[in-house]
Amino acid sequence: GAVVSQHPSWVICKSGTSVKIECRSLDFQATTMFWYRQFPKQSLMLMATSNEGSKATYEQGVEKDKFLINHASLTLSTLTVTSAHPEDSSFYICSAQVHTEAFFGQGTRLTVV
Amino acid sequence: AQSVSQHNHHVILSEAASLELGCNYSYGGTVNLFWYVQYPGQHLQLLLKYFSGDPLVKGIKGFEAEFIKSKFSFNLRKPSVQWSDTAEYFCAVTLNAGGTSYGKLTFGQGTILTVHP
């Protein structure tokens, strides 16, 4: 199956700083990628759809100025958490769709202290 | 908005026991249904999916699921679990709208399955 790689796997940052998470499709091109967030003991929630060469589409309630998404190439989408606060601490997962199946990255554990 | 509910947060079984994980969804339109599994330290992987046709679908590793439209359910089953099935299982739904809709998943809360040898 298709491989999606996410980096870093975990990151700790200070409150007020920004953190960038990368999502790469390793063996295929992905015009569309998806970003999810998972709080402890809760389900994955779709945050946004990342479109290569155009603006991301954000789900209702997700602050687009807070979670900046850039999809500059067919193999890379990035999520930048700007001015991070402790409440942004979470598990972030990206995915890419190949035909009718979604392939997921391994996720990034973000802890804001 | 669509939603997915998984009945059990944590299921503990002994090897060779039968497994059934419940999943109900809330949406009035046509949906695609999925079960994903996440083994410790690994990516989410697709176990099986249902788009249309035979409501009993078979997936990898001996898993199967049955779509019961009248009950809005898509329960996952395995007749005899193994220690290696220890993982977290997620039920998910997308709208049957083609295009990139297959990637826009609504997930259930997940069920942790622990299988004792």
C-alpha cells in the first residue's frame, strides 16, 4: 500500500512558539491530503483538507490562522501550529487518499508547555 | 452532521474467543463504511470497507463486518482472536460522494482490544 510519512513523531514546544509538522507521500503523488486531530480518549476529528497549489479547506470550528496548512508540492503538506498554547497539545495525524482508500501517517504528538 | 458511535472503549478477551465490536452511525444519506486498526506504534491501517453490494464484507486477517442498513450498524467480527490482534480499532464513515470524499472520514471513538495469550 501507499506510504505516508509524518515528521516529527513527537515534539515539545514552549507556549507562544510555532511548530511545523510535515506529511509526505513517499511512493505516490497526493493532490489532496487531510489533517486530523485526536484528543485523549476521543476520536480523530478532521481539521482540514489540504489541496496542492491552493488554499486548504477547514472544517467548522477550526481556526485557519491558528493552523496554517501549506501544500506546495504533490508529495508534501505541512501543518504549522502558530502561537501554540497548552490547549493545542494533541495528537495530529495526516492522511492521503489513493483511489477509494485513505493512508495515514504515524501521527505527531505535540505537547505545549 | 454525521457521527459514529463505538459501544465499547476497551474489550479484553482470551485467545480463541470470538470478537464483536459494535459500530453505529448517524446519517440519513448514502455512506461508505470502514474499519481501521492501529497496532501499537504503527500507522492506522484499513481492515475492511463497505461501499455497496453484499452487506457482509471480509477483510484482512480473518475479520469481517456486516452492514445492517435498518440499524445503521457496521459491526466488526472475528470468530477466533489471536494475541496479535491486540490493537485499537476504529469505525469510520464517509459520504458516498466520490472524489476526495473517501479521505474525509468521520471516526468513532475507538475500541482498544486486549487479547491475553
